[in-house]
Amino acid sequence: MVSSVAREEEEREGLRGLGHIAFIGVLAVAAAAVFGIARWIDNSYAFFAAYVVVQYIVLGTAWNILGGYTGYVNFGITAFFAIGAYSSVVMYKLTPWMPLPVMILVGGVLAALVGLGTGYLTLRLRGVFFSIATLALAVVVQTLITNWDFVGGARGAYVLRPRLAPLIGGEYIQYLFLVMLGLCVVSLATARAIERSALGYGFAAIRDDEAAAEASGVPTLKLKLIATALSGGFMGMAGAPLPYYVTYLDPASGFSLNYAVNAIAMPLIGGTMSWVGPLIGAVFVGGLQEYIRASSLYTYFDLNPAFGVLITGVLMVVFVILAPQGIVGLFKRKPR
């Protein structure tokens, strides 16, 4: 009897693993199709705008691992994002020959280590106290970067972007978009794997009732550290290509309010209980922001570039009131 149950469980695990491999394949094909369409359009702005949207998918997914799955609201997004960005500036100055994927990996590792250390010091705090601690982290990191002359300090630093993209040819922005698409596939696949694993069930137990989870034997501190490290690591990887995207990086752009607001709003609008929520929210909100930015509204009404944050804030308030579970929640069956 026990052996048959164990055999059935192994078969389920095998099917789950095959399903996840198939899911990764579908994501890769979809990413290749998106990149092919963008190259067919052959418009530089299309790559710049699509890069921003895909970047927000990665950021929203990263935030959702800690904020959505585990229930710990993180306001320190810009700290981890800027760690990834400024680690690329450091490597650009020390080893300009280093390929961008390696820079992304290094930035992600550094941000994950900072997330791990921060989590160990702050995850014993709960609720609003943890959120305030992460906000303080962003302030501390921004102060350190502003006073670090090697990375430009308050005056900023220039990063010369290559003219041609390696391997694929064309403009370098195409290469940046392709790399960010690959990172998007990795982050979404990781989020889905977490959601359907024992790790995800542990995160959900912490989110629903941490005291009950701990009393039931769930290693809450260990799981929270894993969530913080994964979330911070993906945020750092999302920020690593930023110096090559903007070519001039200063604290105002690296710690922009856009990243903090959008990374929280997009999962909330799309839905925080599923991996697909940040994807839908980023495509919807990010696409809307880029469309308005590309239209004549900005010049006609002389709008400030921060107008996109206002749009995001209004949408977030509307969805929190009318659809607390986000867009994904609207299509879920209600229990009888």
C-alpha cells in the first residue's frame, strides 16, 4: 500500500516536471516570436518601449515572490534594482570587456546577498514594520551610492553602449531587449515552479497565518530568507542592464520612483496569487504608459514625465477597491 502511494506520488512529480519543461518551452517560443515581431517592425522605439515593459514583468515577478506569495510587502525595490545597475557600472569601469549576461549574473548575486542579509535582520519584523525597514534600506543604499565617487556619485556616470549588438547584429538595443526577454523567461518559469511546489505552499502558509504555520512546523524564517534572496536577486538582475539602456546613470534615474511604484502596482493590478498576475499587470499598465508617452498627449498638454506614475496610482486605487484580487481574480470561479 505504501509503495503504491509512493509510486503514484513519483508519477505525479514526473508529470509535474514534464509539464514545467513544456511550460519553459512555450515561454521560449513566445519570447522568440515577440523578438521576431519586433525585428520585423524594425523600429528602434519599439525595442526601447518593449524593453521597459519586459523589465517591469521581471520586476513585478520578483516583487511578487516576496510580496504576493509570502505576504511581506517590500518597499525597497529601488535598493535592489540600483545594486544591480551600479554593479554593472563598477564592472564596466574595471572590466569593460565583460559580457552583459555575466554582469547580470553578478548583479543578481550581489542583490540576492543583500536581500539575504537584510532578510536575516528584518524578517523577524512583521507587517508594516518590515515594510518600513525595507524603505529605510532604499534610503541607505541611495545615500551610499550618492557619496561613492567611483560610480559617479551625485553627478552620475556615463556608460558607452556598443553600436552593434553581438551575435545577432543590428542596434545594441535589440540585444538588450533579447537579454531582458531571456531574463523574463527565467523569472516567470521560476515563479511558476515556486507556485506549484512545496516551497510555494510554505510561502502561502506564511502569507495566510505565519503563527499557525510556525506552530505547524513550517520553517518560516528559512522560507522567508529564500523568498527575500530570490526576490532581491531578480530585482538586481533586472537593474543590471540599465546603464547600457540609459547610457547615463545617476541616483535620480537609478532610484526612480517609477520602478518602486510600478513594481508594486503591476502585480496588484494583475493579481498577486499567481505567476501570470505580474505578467498581465506589466503588459497592461506598462503598455498603456508607453503608448501615452509615445502619443501626442505629452507634448500637447505639456505633461511631466512623472505622469505615468499618476496613471499607475489611479489604476492601483481603482483595482484595490473594485477588484482586490486583480485581473486574474476576475476570471477565477467563485466558491459556492
